[in-house]
Amino acid sequence: MSRGSQRDRDRERAQARAGNKGKQGKDDGLTPEQRRERDAKALQEKLAKKAAQGGGNNKGGGEFGKNKKK
């Protein structure tokens, strides 16, 4: 079997696998502006929820990550 026909078969198999997944983000019926507003609102709610839980567990803060040379 030549390598060219194997590539064609692999492409067909890859298309079949990708066809089953579909595009989930684009079929919601929203315009790009509406999508941005929805995502921004979700992000704000997520940040508010995290701040309400305590917020003391932020990454990169604290004394351990800093170099203290004098």
C-alpha cells in the first residue's frame, strides 16, 4: 500500500471523528456582541463568587514568591 492512500484514509477518518463533535459555540444564535456581553457577565459573576469565598488563595501573592536580597 502506498503512503498516499493511507493519508487519504486517515484524512477521511479524521473528518468522520470531527464531524461527530460539531461546533457548539456557534449554534447558540447570538451575535458576537451578545456573546461578549454574556461571557463578560459570566466572568464578573465568577470573580464575585471567588471574592465572596475568601479571596485569600490568590496565586502569585505572599512572601514565598518574592526574592528578598538586601
